[in-house]
Amino acid sequence: MTAAKPFRLSYLPLFWDDLNDAVTYISEVLQAPRAAEKLIDEVESEVLAHRDAPGMAAVYKTTRERPFPYHWFEVGNYMVFYVIFDDVMEVRRFLYGARDLTKVIP
């Protein structure tokens, strides 16, 4: 029996903007560049782990009807949001967990 082929990864530019904002804040405002680097490594590791079985993450409950449900997982104080379609795991957002998410992802 052959192993399941991992899903292809796709990233929205908004995800990269979110991640860059968080890393810049941690590195420059909090003056913790090592913590910022660690966060990048953890995000990469978790995204790759979820790529092998993207349906394992929880579905984000939203008020809006969506063609593809948002899945999410935590990385430290942050949340990674993605959708699954065909053989693609599309990573869409990287948001601070204490934020009012209903204003960002209704």
C-alpha cells in the first residue's frame, strides 16, 4: 500500500502579510528577534504537518456560508487558517488568537 500523496500548498498574499506583521512586531517592538525566528520555524513545521492530513484540524465556526470551510490550528498565540479543495491546502490567514476574529473572519 502506498502512502497518501501530500496536498499541494498554496498561500494567499494576505497570509504572508499577516505573518510578516507578526514577526516584525515581535522582532522590533518586543525586541525579541529569536522569538520571531522561532515563530517562523514553528509555523512552517505545523503547516507541513497539516499538509499531510489537512482535515485533522478543527473547522472554524462562522456565520457566513462558505464554499470551503475554514480549518484552523494554533501556533503559540496565533492561529493559522486554511481551506481544502481538490488536492490543495490553501493557507489564508495568520492571526493573533486574542483578537476578535468575528471582525476579520465573519
